[in-house]
Amino acid sequence: MSTESKLQPAVDTAEADAAVAASANGSSSKKGKTPVVAGADADDPPGGRPATAKEVEDIMRKLGKMDIMQHLNQSNGNDQKSRKNPKDMDKYKFWQTQPVTRVDEKVESNGPIEVDKAIEDIRQTPYALPKDFQWSLIDIEDDKEAKELYELLSLNYVEDDDAMFRFDYSAAFLKWALQPPGWKKAWHIGVRVTSNNKLVGFISGIPAGLRVRSHQQQLVEINFLCVHKKLRAKRLAPVLIKEVTRRVNLEGIFQAAYTAGVYLPTPVATCRYYHRSLNPKKLVETGFSYVPRNMTIARMIRLYKLPETTFTPGLRPMQPEDVPQVTALLNDYMKTFPMAPFFSESEVRHWLLPVPTVVFSYVAPDAKTGKITDFFSFYSLPSRVIGNALHTHINAAYLFYYAPKGLGDDKEHTQKLLKDALILARKEKFDVFNCLDLLQNQGFLDELKFGRGDGNLHYYLYNYRCQQLKPEEVGLVLL
């Protein structure tokens, strides 16, 4: 169920730990870093020179292994271990009991695996928590509770193995992520220590609509599954997952879409992260990147330098009056992908109207008719840099939804549109721009100097059977 999601009910400690890791799309495995080598302008020939094709390829390959997702979002060792023998269903004791596609199953049709349950057949009372813990609904509209959630996630949600970087979700981001149209407070579930009321666990659900081929399905996305580091052995994760599943079922919803960096039964698609450096000097200074051999900081800066002005005529920030046109444009574009969301105007208003420091959206109207022909958006998710004397944060932009003129038939036009996204992200002081190889992204990744990351993101459907999809057949972007 979500984003980064994770309706991943677990029953044993190992599966619970995997679910916690998956709730942040996986933690990174340790990687050795090549020391920074010479990086002064003096290393360049007089007047400098453009990097050769081989140097560009080398930089793209190496930088593709460094960015935010390398440290925070890539698949971890559990993924690699499980994929050695993915057809062994015995590895997944809990998932054998769940309505998910088996790893050894050949999917020949699409649709629900189990029929919906009658309300009276669903457990009516909350699951029991371990001794000394109690359930608590989190009021994200209350500043004090929003701060508690922010602190829990900031310190416990995900961190790279070297403890150099942590996702830094702002209160504004969390309110945006957790309060789309139809959100329910009952799906913002916390666990507190009974004695001192300290928040030590959390899981959330939000409603969504997903079209799988020709079928439209109302489902839920589960996000921000988090348990305090010191309590991972208390088996809180599986109880959190079962409890949110119970509450969602009571509302008549029995399907979910979710993503994870770990391999579970069974992905409907697997996408790859790509990263585009916007501020190579800062990325080197924070340890996200390094200067490859025969390259300098000065040449890296020139390699990734972007124009000062955008290409698309009339490009401007999205405004409230644009919502109907953007909704129609985006839904038309989403119909070109076998698995993609469908949006109401209220959902577009929530997810895509600009929110300062959270989400950035732009439209381009036709000069003659005023009709919006192009749209793109990206959101902000910074990472806190731990123990660095020069910088406290890496500011990362993530490509969200977009819809190009002509449904993307003009590849060059789409490339220029997304280059404009890079230009505007750089103007907003972002240091790196991240995306997956879904939608039509593969058509601009190389041309816009994105580097291929090491991290995979697996897409899953709960209680819904779906034939395998290629990355470019996926239109669903989860936070």
C-alpha cells in the first residue's frame, strides 16, 4: 500500500525487520568510497576544455552510484539475499497466508485474489500490543503531535549504514503527505509507551485510486511505517501492519499498492532509481560523491551546468484556476500507462498545487488559446547531513507527476520540458534531482545527464493479481 508503503503484514522478527526497512524503500548497503582526488581549476588546461565522451560516461556511471537514493533508498542486503532464490515460497512464511501472488505463480489474468469480506467478518477490536505499550491516534493537525511524528521519523525512519545521512521530513511535508482528500485520522496510527506517553511507533494509510489496465480500483497506500530503533525486537511492526489493515478493511477497502526496496512475493514491476547532480561541489563536500580520476571539481561543475532560463514558452507556477485543465491533461496522459492512478480535481488540487518548501508545480499554456498544454511537478525531501562541518542538509528534488504536450509523442519536446524542471529545481537551490525509470522517463535520462543508481524499487499489489509490467508501463509515483 504505499509508497513506500507497505502493507506488509509480518509474523516473525525477521519479516518485521524487513517491513520496517521496506517502509523507507530499503536502507542502503555499505559502499566503499573512492577518495576525492585533485579538484582545482589549475588541473584544467588553459581556458578549460569540455569533458570527453568517455569522461562523461565515467562520471555518469560513478555519480549514478552516489546520490540520495544510494544512501537512503536503495535495496538492501535482504533484497539481494532473497533474489538468489526468488521462487522459494518457503522463505516467506507469512506471505504464504496472504492474498498476494506467489513467486512461483504464472499470472494469466488480472483482478482481486480474494473476495471482499463482510464487515461482520472483520475483527472489530484493535490487536493487542506488547505489555507497556498502547495505541494512539496521531492528530497531524496538532502542532505538538506533528512535531512528535517528525522527531520519530527523523531519528528512526531511515538512515544510511554509515550514519552520515537521514531523511528529514518537515511537518509541512507530513501534513501534505498524510491529508489528501478522504484521509482518515483513524489511519494515522501511533504506538506510545504507557508510562511516559512517548511516541515510539507509527504507520499511516491514505486513500487512492489506481487503474490496472482497464479496471479502476479504489485502494489504500500505507506509508511511514516506523518503530523506534531500540524497540525493534518488541515485534511492534507486524502489529502495526495488522492494525492498519484491520482499520482499512472496516472501511470496505481490501486492495493496496505499495513499494519496497526489499524483494517480497511478488513484484508487479521493478523500477530503477536515477539521479541528476545539480550541485556537484556540495555533493562531494558532504560525501555523497567524489571526483573521479582524471576529473576535477571545476570540470564536473561545467558538465552539469544548466541554462539560466527555461525553454518552454509561457512556463509559470501552477495556480488554483489551473486545476480543471491539469486534471484533464494528467488523466489523459495516465491512460497511456497500463498501471497508473486516476485523479479527481480535489486530489489534483491537494497533490499538485504548489506548497512552499514541499511541492513545486508548473504549467505552460498555449500562447494563442490559453489552454494548458504541458505540466510537471517535483517535491522536496531533504536529507540531514550528520557530522559535516560545511553542510547540514542535502536538498533533494524528486520528480513527481507530469504531462507533456501530445501525450509525450514528441520526445524532444518532453526532454526540454523536463530540462526546465531541472533548471527550476536548481534555481530553488536543490542539490540533486531524483527519479525512477517509469512513465516516459527513459526517453530523457541519458540526454539530461542522469546517472543510473544502484537501488531498485519494487511495486506490489495486495489482494490483486496483475501480470508483470515493465518500468515504462508504470505511471504510479509514490512519495
